[in-house]
Amino acid sequence: MLGHGRKEKEYVRSAKKDQKELNSIGAQIAVVRAGVAFWNQLALWGVDKHKLSDMDMDLLRLISQGNVLSDKQSKAVLGTYSRLRGEGFPYTLPEDEGLTLSGL
């Protein structure tokens, strides 16, 4: 019986790892799908309203140059998007309805 509990814990640990990887990939996909024009709009709005940090600007500059962000960078830029939406940024991500930002 003890072996069974260990297998369950192993399964749960593996499932959490798999979900984390999917969330990472999902963040990168969401950033790429939104497109350079979307992120440029976010950058322009954020600069105009003085709402972007240096890190925010660096990430948005990378996107505007056509770079694909890492999973960590993608999560950060989605966090910036979420924060700016809360502060009045008028545009939504094309896939915003299906994307759960809280899981990223």
C-alpha cells in the first residue's frame, strides 16, 4: 500500500510539471499571436501614460525587433499587459477570452 501512495505523489508531481510547461508555452504563444503591432500599441500607450518600467520597455523593444521572448519574459510582458488593462489600456489580446493570465 505504501508504494501506491508514492506513485500517486509521483503522478501529481509529474502533472504539475507538465502543466507548468504548458503554461509557459501558452504565454509564448499568446505573445506571438498578439503580433508586433499589438505590442507596439501597448508600448505607445504605456509611454504616453508614463506607466512602463525600464524592464517593460526592454521586453516590448525585443518584441518590436521581431524576437521571440522566453517563457519568463513572455509571462512578464503578459503581466505588463494585464496591469495596463487595469489602468485603462483600451485593447484586448486577440485571444484574451481563452487565456488565463492568472495561471501564468
